[in-house]
Amino acid sequence: MPMTAADILAHPALERCVRSQAQSLLSIQGTSPRIASLFATQQRWLMAHAALAQYFRNEADNPGAGLLAERFLERVERHDLASRNTASAFLTEMHKYEMVRFVAGSEGRRHPPFEPAPAVLMALFHWHALHLATLDGLDDGGRVVAFHARPALLGAIQPLIADGLIGSGDIRKPPKTFELFTWIDEGGLVMDRLIVGCRQDAAGDERITTDVTSISELARHLNLSRTHLGRKFSEAEAFGSLGWSGARGRSPLWVSAGFRREYHAAQAVKLAIIDAAFEACVVPAEGGRNPLPQSSILAGSA
């Protein structure tokens, strides 16, 4: 049985596991900032998942079919993820920076289909493996081993995860401080950095000291506008979600227990969606069904 969000949120190992997950996500940003830009905001994150889900489903039905821009724009509009113009600009940007490319042999078609670049697929595989490792850390499961043994499962799991994320009110409308950061560039990574920096012996504390002392340094490390990030920190400070332990800008930043719980709750919802998708795909696969053709681009990856 997959774990529920409530199960995950109540687990005593959650703080340790999501801290490790946050550190790994920060490492991905450091090594592949261009790919990380796919998920720079909540909106881009959801649009990317929508596009990848459509791609994988098309490939399962007809290998080489790829993703048609018009179908992607229709799905974004149908689920109210963004305006048509915003979604079109997102896809254009992804093509410009070679995050997606035209399917080989389709360049002469009036509406050539797209496919993700191999580097994007590998990053996506690692993103899934990372979250499955977090789940394994909670219940000593063997999800990561199973996933690495059958990497083509990605094509079946990802669309179910995308459906869950797009359809979740908790994901689409998170609590106020979490939402404040999810809609700015690299906002998720800002929160990851704060969580990684939290003092570990803080159980029961209402204010949890971090090792972050400079907004400017944080903005520079994540390639963000210091002015914009400072404005968001001021808003979060007005909520009582974070503040300075001493002189403003010259002392360690603290985050509230409530803000950290918002972060943990959001991770719990996401992890429960991933666990349910994994369960739905692995059990049939172990019964003899193969969710993707072996010619999948990921069939030989590890």
C-alpha cells in the first residue's frame, strides 16, 4: 500500500529525509542550472510535467510520435496552468535552449513534434529516483532498486505523477508562505536552502535558526535578483514566517515552526502522489506488463 500524505507528514524520519532530499535538489541546480530552470517556478514546474506526461503517453501509443505544441497548449489551458501565450513562450524557450528538440525526420512537417533532450530525460530520471529514495528512507522500501532495474518505468510513472500534481488542490494552492516562494524564480530552491540550513536539534522550537545570514549571498548563489528576493523575504517576515535572530542582515535568519511544517506538508503531498504512481506501475510491471516499449530512449539508461 502506498503511503498517504498524512502517513508521511506524521513520520518521525520525515525531517531528516526531506533535508537530504533538499540538499540533493540544490546539488542538481548547481550542476545543471539550465535544466533546473525548467522547474524554476510552480507554474513552469507544472507546465513541464504536463508536457512530459503528454510526450510519454504519445510514445507509449506510437513510438516517435513526440509532443505536438498545439496539444500541449490545449492541456495547459484546460487545466488553467497558464495562459496560452505563457505556455507558448515556455515551449519556445525550451526549444531555444535545446531542452526539447524536433523529433528526428519531422523537420519538414508543418507542425513537427517535439521530444525532450536526452539530458532532460536523464535529469528527470534522477529527480524521480531522488524522491523514491526519500520514500525508501521512510519505510525501508526498495523503490529505487526496482526503478533502476527497470528505468523504462519512468514513462509510465511520470504521467501519473503529473496527473496527481496538476489535480491536487494542496499542490496548486499551498499555504501562504510556501505559495509566496513557489511563484518566484528558484523559489523552491530558496526554501530548500532554508530547510537545509535549519538547526537540526530544533524539535519543539517555535523559531528555528538557520545558517543563512545574507540575502545577497543567497540571491547570488541562486542567480536571483537581490531586490526581488529581499522583497519576498520582507513579505514572509510580515507573516511571521522568518526573521533575523539579531541585527537585520548581519545575523542568522530563523524560520518559524509553522513555515517548516508548511514545507514538510507540501513534500508529504508530493511524495504521496509519487508513491501512489510508483505502486500503480510497479505492481502491474512485476506481473508481466511492460509499460513502455524496450526501444524507449531510457531503456538502456541507469
